[in-house]
Amino acid sequence: MSISEIQEEIVEEFSAFDDWMDKYSYLIEIGNDLEGFEEEHRLEQNLIDGCQSKVWLHAVLKDGKVIFTGDSDAIIVKGIVALLIRALSNQTPDDILACDLQFVEKIGLKEHLSPTRSNGLVAMIKQMRLFAVAFKAKMA
């Protein structure tokens, strides 16, 4: 499934909720469903700078596609990490670098985050793109 198709699914899922308390509850549920992040990846180098809470992101290249795993110690942020992983994991570096993550704005997430969480979201996306750049260079 393409990044655009995944984003459309996410927007559709969030459109089922009328108010932001329900959307936050759904975000927390998504975070709770995030697959376990291995302890061996809870390293300083996998921490995202710019996040108020602790966020770890790890990536590997497998069969030409980037596989992301991640975690956070904050429940709402963990849901955001899960959405980003859902949208970008199992995609090629080129697709990750070319995509526009419009689902963040379409579901209203950006306007409902505190400034520090919003900065953290930008930092997470930036790190995921940096992984894609590194893997693209490795493949060349």
C-alpha cells in the first residue's frame, strides 16, 4: 500500500470522531497497539531531539524498504509515533523522501497539539526522513 493510500485510511478513521477527546482516545488506543520496541534499541542515539517526552525511533533497511520501530514514554505521543510508523514503514527511501504527510493536518492533529508536542512531531518526521536519506545513500 502506498503512503498516500495509508494516509487516506488514517484520515477516514479519524473522521469518524466528532470531538477531540474521542480522537485523543483513539490516538492512545493506536499507541497501545504499537508493537513492542526492543530494549536493545532504547539507546541515546535513537532518542529524538526536540521532543518534550522521550521518543525512540529505530530503522533498518530490508529488501530495499525502510522498517521503522519506535516508542514513547507519553501515551499520546506514542500514538503519534504509531501513526508515523504506519504511514512510512515498509516504504522505499525514495517514497519516504517524496511524500507529503498531509494526514497530520487533515485530521487536525497539528492544531490540537501543544507547541512542544508539535515541535516533537516535526523532529520525528525529520528523523524518519534522515533515515531514508542515509539508506538511499547506502543503496547507491
